[in-house]
Amino acid sequence: MGTEALRDKVAIIGMGCMRFGALQDKSFAEQGLEAVNEALADAGIEKERIEAAWLGTFDPTVGGSFPGYAGDFVADILGMPGLPVTRVTNYCATGMDALRNAAIAVAAGLYDVVLVLGNEKMRDVPSRDSLIRQVMVTGHPIVQKGLTAPGLFALMARRHMEEYGTTREDLALVAVKNHYNGNRHPKAMFHKEITVEDVLSAPMISEPLGLYDCTPTSDGAAAAILCRADLAPQLTDEYVLIEAIELATVSGGRYGRRQESLIGFESTQIAARRAYAAAGITDPVSAIDVAEVHDCFTITEILNYEDLGFVPKGEGATFIREGRSSLEGDLPVNPSGGLKCFGHPIGASGVRMTYIIYEQLLGRAGLTQVSVERNGRGLVHNLGGPGSVCVVGLYHLP
């Protein structure tokens, strides 16, 4: 299947998303079922219409949830024994890759209507007994000892500062923007506006990244119902077409090379180029109305502006300084508050970000709604690895 073979062959006819947070009162199954039921209700179909499903879950051992190991979990919560279900895991890009695989199956003619569920629990274990422990135990015997995500992205922030003059105040502007947006989204984990001074005076996590520069862990689930594009008008009056979903991976495994430049992510650059080519986009800022990007740290959002081609390399800080990514800007980024306010339950994030763009394009985003009248097109960017894998999706109104 070539780059353009997916274009406009698959529609999203329903989506569901729970409020993210520290959900010790909900099981892995309860989270998933809540998101799936909302998606089915939104699509206006019965579960029996689903012919296959994809489950995006990064690591169920983090939350102590055995059912996430395999796809049969989805068939169980739906009460549909025999349903073909595939589990997908691809670092932090798991959710979008699950959606990508489901879309390819529909476009290939294998199924008419399918389900995608992104589901993860991250908060049922102590913080020092989850991903950090896994890196320490299973990572590279030398280079990964003591490695944490804040430490890695702090190196990137420092390098960007040295190369391009980016400041801690610039990073703070990303956090302030996303908290402003998240405070207005009912399903965000955090509902609290902050100031630049709040960010600068917060406890330091890994210099120059403080507490408000870092995305929290959280629990959450989101789901999507996909179908053949020609079938969508028969099932619902409101739907969104998938224009492109492109995956790129670069070496970054246990013994692979890392991001030597420390000022960008090659996987994002490649996936974005492929997605733009599939959609015929030459100027993303003029062609895209709204974007949800992977802001695991404030520096990451600034790097994303550059890697996605919104601005040339080195000008990401200018993009946020000028307010271009705000709700009123020429390309609003993370109108939901992003990972910064939703947290990052790994397998759920990509599907959740797609839900945000789906709601934006259909005009359902309430207090966070931005104008999509120019193109009716949104972008979703899901990064993982860190940086070794990325999925970029483009969606538009019919």
C-alpha cells in the first residue's frame, strides 16, 4: 500500500474519551469499557457492527493489569467471543499506531467497521517502581543507568538554548498556554491556570526543566470507531475522513544510536514529510487548522514546531512567543492542554489526541474550540522511543 493509498478511504464515525487522571477507583477493564461505550454511542451503532478491533497498550505490567497483555481483553469487555483483536505496542506512539493499523485493514477491504481502543494504567504502582525501574533493569548496561525521561529532554532543552538562544521563559510559555487550555477542557487531568513565574519558581526536576515543564503520568482510555468512507454517510451525519497516517522509525533501541543532534527528532521529520506528501501539503501552517502534538516536556513542543515544519529549525521559541500556537493563533497547538494537562497513559495518548482533533473538526470542542473553517483539517503527532518512533496523522472534514 503506497503513501497515498489510504487517503479518504477510511472515516472516523465515533469516538469516546474518559477524563484522564489518577484513577485507582477504576480497573483497566472499566476504563476501556467507558471509552468504548462512549464511542459506540457517538457513532450510533450497536457493538455487533464491529468486525475487528485493535488494542493499543504499551505495558500492562506498569499498572499490574494482566488483561492488557493480549487483544482478547477487548472481546471480553464487549461480550463478543471470536472477535479478531490485535494488540499493538510501539513505545509512546502505541495509540496512533493501533489506529493506523486499523485504518489500513479497512482501506484494504478486510473489514467495514472496526474499533480502536487505547488504554493504559500508570498510577497503580509507586513512581519509582514503574518505567524508571524497567529502564534500570532492562536498559543498556552503561548508557542507560540513571537515565530518566526528564534527564534526556533536559539535555535537549540545554542544547537548544545554547544553539538558538531559547530561554526558560520560552519553555514556560508552553506550560502556561497548555494549562490555560487544559483548564477549559472537561476531560483533562489538571484544571489549573499557571503563570510564567509559577513555572520558573517550581521545584527543579532536571535542569533546566522544572515541575511544570514535565508531563505527569496518568490513567486513561480513548476509543474510535472506523469504517469505510463510502459507508460513513449511511451510519452517521457527522464524521471525519482520514487523509494520512504515517509511521517512521529510526534507530534508537537498546544498542542503537540516539538523537545525536539533541535538537530535533528525525522520526517526526520523516513521518511529517510522508503525511504531507500523501495529502498534497506544501505549507503546513496554511494547510492545517489545528494540531495536537506530543508535548511530553515543554521543550518537546518547541522541537515539534520545528520538526513538523511549522517554522524553520531554531525558530520554535519564536512561534510560542508570538502566540501563534494559542487558541487564537494562526495554528493552534494542543487546544486540549496536551499531555501536559491530560497526563500520558502511554497506549491511550495517541487515540486521545485523535479524539481532540475529531471534536475540533466537528465543532464540538466547547470552550477550547478553534476556527477550522479555513481548511477543515487537523494534525495529530504521537512521538515515542524517546524519539525513535513517530506517527503523524492528518484528518479532514468530508
